[in-house]
Amino acid sequence: MHWTHKRRPNILTADIKGNANMKVCLNADMGESFGRYSIGADAELMPLVTAANIACGMHAGDPSVMTTTIGLALQHGTGIGAHPGFNDIWGFGRRQIAMEPRDIEYLVTYQIGALRALAESQGARIVHVKPHGALNNIAHSDADVAGAVARGVRAADRDLVLFANCLSEMTRTGEAAGLRVAHEAYVDRLYDESGKMLSRRLPNAVIREADVAAEHVLRMVTEQAITTVGGTKLPTPIDTLCIHGDEPTAVSLAVASREALTAAGVEIVPVLDRLAEAA
């Protein structure tokens, strides 16, 4: 089976087996506006997810945007997480920057600290950390960078949950660092044969059709596996699903994913509830 962005038949929930009482966290990248520049539909997306990854001022976001996004999460009871990335506003954090692991570690801790201070000023707390963009992609397969991310999170707060790509070095280094790890798959991305997200340079890397995303998500969660573009199934725990909030289709994909999962008997919950079930 080769997955493309061509329209595919809807999955009937009766076709999905063994899904009773399953739980999953649905998260989205948010707070990625900057100054007068607005990115994403955070107000519409926030009530649809159970975890918000809030940019911390490096790849996107600024103190005012961060504070506003925290307030929006509080309004909807959405879990708050830090979304640290490279210091790259111009490239939206999606350009690779060569850094020593020690400096990456400090960069991650620094950004978590900034968001935590703003959250605490509103009586909120940070629950998780999800690396952004190029930092996330490099840490997927580079054990040194993945280890730096894990140490940066641990230095900020050992109780934080690390959202780590399924089948990545981050899952292993996070667990080795003593962190709780939520294995993360993507609503809007396809995977290569190694289990890594397809490069955005490829035309079929991003899923933008709601029906395709709904089928993609339902298969992953109920099978606890990622299906590659070549049709290979790679078994993995899937604790949380990510939607890229900067995509103009983010809201429609979130709605379709929620509807498909709920119809199949999958409960959409905060990440701590999912991890408690999986323990």
C-alpha cells in the first residue's frame, strides 16, 4: 500500500478492532505569532485539543503572545507545554543550526524557564515539553542532540513529560534521563521507512485533507503502529497526536480526527491520563 494525498474511502468504525477504552492525548503547536504577525488559529484550535505546545520566543512567540496563549489554554482547561526550538525567527525554527549539545541543553532549559515564569504568573503550571521543528527532527536520530534535549528538560523540572517522536532517539534518551515520555505521532505528516517524518521538501510530506488525516490517525491509534508511505507497519506506543497549528488546515484536521477517534470509542484525554492508563 502506498499512501498519497489522493482522497481515500472513509474507514467504518466497525472495521477497527480492539479499540474499546483506548485513550490518546491530542496536542497542537500554538503561540507561534510574533509581534504584529499572526500565525495559526489558536482560538479555534485550543478547545479541540488536550495539550498546547506553546512557542517560547526563539522560533516564534514573544512574551505577550506567550501570555495570551497561556490564558487561552487556562480558559479551555488545556494542558500547557513548552515548545522550544532553535533561535531562528526568520526560518521559523525549521533550519538546522549546528550547536554543541551542551548549548542545546541550556537553550531548552532557558525556554522552559521563560514559559514557566509566565505561566506561574497566571496561576498555571507547565505539564510537558515538545521540541520544535529542526531541533525535533535532528533529535529524532541524533543521540547526542536527543540527550541534550532530555537533560535540558530534566534541569528545568524532572516531573515534566517529554513529548518524543515515536521510534526516535528521544524516547530512549528521555527514559534514560528518568523523564516520563509520551510517544508522539503526527496527524498531518507521513512517514518514511525508518519511521521518521517525510522531509517537508517532498510534495506529499504534509497531510491537508481532513478525511485522509482522520483515517491516518484512526489506524495509528487503534493499531498502535505507524504505517510508512511504503506500507510497512512499525509497531510503537502512541500516547499523543500532534497537529501543526501553523497549517491553515489545522482546525479542520483536528475536528475530523476527534470525530473519527470518538466514533471508534477512543477517548481524547490530557497526557497524564493517557500515561496513567499505559503504565
